[in-house]
Amino acid sequence: MKFLVTGAAGFIGYHVCDRLLKAGHQVVGIDNLNDYYDVSLKQARLDLLSSPDFTFHKIDLADRVAMPALFAEEKFDRVIHLAAQAGVRYSLENPHVYADANLIGHLNVLEGCRHNKVQHLLYASSSSVYGLNRKMPFSTDDPVDHPVSLYAATKKANELMAHTYSHLYNLPTTGLRFFTVYGPWGRPDMALFKFTKAMLEGKSIDVYNYGKMKRDFTYVDDIVEAIIRMQDVIPQPNPEWTVETGSPATSSAPYHVYNIGNSAPVELMDYITALEEALGIEAKKNMMPLQAGDVLETSADTKPLFEVCGFKPQTSVKDGVKNFVDWYRGYYNK
């Protein structure tokens, strides 16, 4: 089949393109290659995707001319939409970037799918949509109406926009709420990358909320496996569904939302211990208060995901962190 992967030069996007190409699909990747983080890292990922079945276009999702033209010309079978302005903290200082990439960009993808009869749109949502929710584990049956960052609000908006297009135009859409993804080729703004860099340079690491946080850390290969399986699970309309009796994760329209997480929350200090063991270095810890926009704990209920695709992420933090460290040392010759 012919896939569009948005954010192809990104952390998850690169891994997804690689898997699709190895499975024999034709892949068109787009990315705006912005300088939110080191562009050379994005370019290095793209360089690894050299294949006769891979085409790359440098396009901004918010471009109202280039996006419709791309969809009209390429006639994609399916779309995996992973591009977004990432990061909770960055959204506190640069809110308008999130409106452009995550709202207008998402709308342009929906419009492209609608006008070109795309079979299935699978898009990245985020565990951050759970916001002030305290019931654990986070379930897609729960309401998500109290985000605590603009990034989270845009991801919730993406789900709402997708539902509208599923309802109005019968476009099958699947949203995947990712839980703290980490692994080789990760982003420099993510904790594991920042910690590793600082520790190898003999610097201290900032540990927020004095380490009293838990995250459902999910290894990138597990995320990609779920994406590859889920693009084949096309949502069907459910005429029996009602707002009063149905789950918010589904609808009378061909719409569904799932969690992808490890379902095994890890204490931040245990995550750091795994990194110390992998590096053979004890971290100098700078204990800090909770940051604006952060949540204390995340935990994913992934039963619905397992029921439809037979897969449950299970890579341990110890193994995943070691794999990242091996990649980091090799890539940066450390």
C-alpha cells in the first residue's frame, strides 16, 4: 500500500517509516525539519531511510497550498499522522507554534484524507490529555476535559476534530494516546536524552518534584509495533452507540481512541537508577519542585488495544534504557 507518514524525520516517524518500508510498502514522508531541536539528528534519521520506495518532501503541515496538492497528487491509501509540535514545557513559552502545527496542521491532514478517499487515518494523541485525572490506570472510557498544558489541549482538540470528520464524512480515524515514549534516536528535549548527555559531561541533572513522579515509560519499538498493527484495524460505525451509554473512546461514527503504554508505571528515581547502571555513572541530582504543566503519575489501561490487535507493550525500562545508551554512545562517539 501507499502510506503518508507525517513527521517522517521525527523520533517515532522515522521508526514507523523504517518498519513500513521493510514490510514492502510505498512510503511518502513529510516533515518541516524545523529547528525545535538539532536538525542534523533529523537529517541523520532520513538518511537511513534511503530506499526506492521512500520519497521525502519538506512540507509544513500548516501550508494550505502544499498539503492539498500533495494529497491530490499522491493518492495515499492510508495516513499515519505523527507530526506535531511536541513538548509540554515549550508550549508555555511558544503557544502559537502549537496552534499552527497541531491544530491547523491536523485540520489540513483531515481535509486531505476527506477529499482523497483515504481508507484510514491513524494519528498520534498523547497521555497528556488525561490532565487532572487521578483515577489509575488512565482509561479511554474516562472523560478528558481538564488538560494542564496547551500541548495537551491541542491533542484533545485533535481527537475532537477527528471525530467530527468521522461523523460528517465517514472517514475512519484512530487516535493513539502515547505514554512517555523513549528509545534510540529519541529527541534531545526528552528526559532520558538530557540526563544521558549531562551525566556523560559530568554535569548535574534536574529532577523535578524531588523525584516523586511516576511515568508509564514506553519503548519506541513497542509503540511502532502497535502502530503497524493498528493501521490494519479500521474503525467501523456503531449504530447502537449513544453518548449516554457508550464510551468516549468510540462513537456511532467510524472513530476510535486507544492508549499505548507499558501499563507498568516506574518511579522517576528507578528510571534514573536504570540509566546510572547502563552508563556506569552515578548522577549528580539537582532536586527541583514540580514544573508547571507536569502531571504526577501516568498509567495506561491497554486492554482495549490488546483486544483488537493482540499486542501489549512489554519492554522493560532496564532493557530499553540500555538500548538507548548503546545508541547514544555509538551516535555521539561517547
